[in-house]
Amino acid sequence: MDKNKEKKISDFFIGRLNQYHKLKYQIDVNLKENLRDPDIDAYAISKNLWTLNLQIKTGEPELKKFFGVSEKKGKTRIGIISTKNIFEDIEKIIRQAEKQYSNKKNLVLLIADEFSPSFDQGFARKIPREPYEFKGIYLVKLKNPYDEGQVVAIKDIFGFHGEVF
């Protein structure tokens, strides 16, 4: 994935996390990903908190199903999400990532996509709590140019579940 895109997704996520939890993280993109830490796309660094190692997932076929399709209504586009298998799709994305990354317990998985209809709090809390191996897992739902969107906590690093911020 393009490092500029990784930075924008990471910045959006950390901006929301900082605001919601009153933190002061800053992003440092892992430019030497293949040499240093191949599983880490970006680091979230703070003077008073532990470093968060971020892995960003985009473009998987399940994401296309999960985030829905765009449909034109008048002059605007709206997102249609099929909720039939949405939780199974999330589970599949996470389980595939668990197989792919060796140091999961120290990774925060960001499942991100540019086209993303929003979740309400009630729907987000219906995402099943599973004993995932990652330190944290979030859906990062963005609208291009990455300044609007939302974050949904599947496994929050602070123990919250289904929070939308």
C-alpha cells in the first residue's frame, strides 16, 4: 500500500483515538517496513504511553462485500450495506490477518476502506466479542480525502467494545 495512504489512514485513526480517549499520540510511518518490522505499517508514539504498532488492511475481497456498494440516488451516492453476513465477513478478515502476522499481540489491526457507510452505536455493539489475538482491532471507515469518517472499536485497546468515534 502507498505510504502516503497509510499515513492518512493512520493519522485519521489516531486523531479520533486521541480525541475520544484524551490521548496525545503522533504517527510515524514505517518507511523501512521490509527491513525493520515487516508487520508494522505505522507507529503511534506518545511520551507517556506505550507505542502502538499499526497494521492497515485494505482492498481484500471481503472488504468490498463488507463496506457495500455505492448506489446513485439523485445527485449523490449512498452506501448500501448487506447485513446478512456482515459479522462473518469481519470475522473472516480478522482470522486471515491472525494467520498472516506473527507478532499479533503487539499489533493494532486497522480494517480500513475509503468507501464506507457509517455505523450507529447500536449496530456496532452487535459485533460479536471474540478472543482475537490482536492488541486492538478497529474499523476505520473513511470518505476520501480522509478527513471524514468514523472509527468502530471491535477490540479496543482499553477494553471498550462497539464504541463508535
